[in-house]
Amino acid sequence: MDFVNSHGSTVVVHWINYDGRRQQYAVLRPGQSYRQQTYVGHPWVVADERGRGLVCFEPDRQTLRAVIR
């Protein structure tokens, strides 16, 4: 999955682990992107720096572009 930060501020990319908790994987400043190897059924949440969820993504069998606006 390719995460792209088109948001006006820094965002934090988290995987929701098997216990249902966020596990931080990346911090993206505006305009930055990040490629994450993942699997179908592994949910991802992108939050602002305060931890407020902005958007959730679920991967597909093909590489998806997850744009955070």
C-alpha cells in the first residue's frame, strides 16, 4: 500500500494489530509518501499528531494508493 500525505499537516500511519490496537509504522509530513508491505484483511488507520483518526484503509490484492486528504 502506498500512503500519500496530501493533508495540510503531519499524519501518523498505524496498523491495527491482532489485539485491535494501533501500532505506529510511519510519520508523514505534508507531501511525503511511504510504501508499506501488507496483507488483505490488515486494517490501517491514519491519524493526526494528536491521535485523532482521519481515515481508515484496507489493502487489496494489488498495490493501492492511499491518499490522505
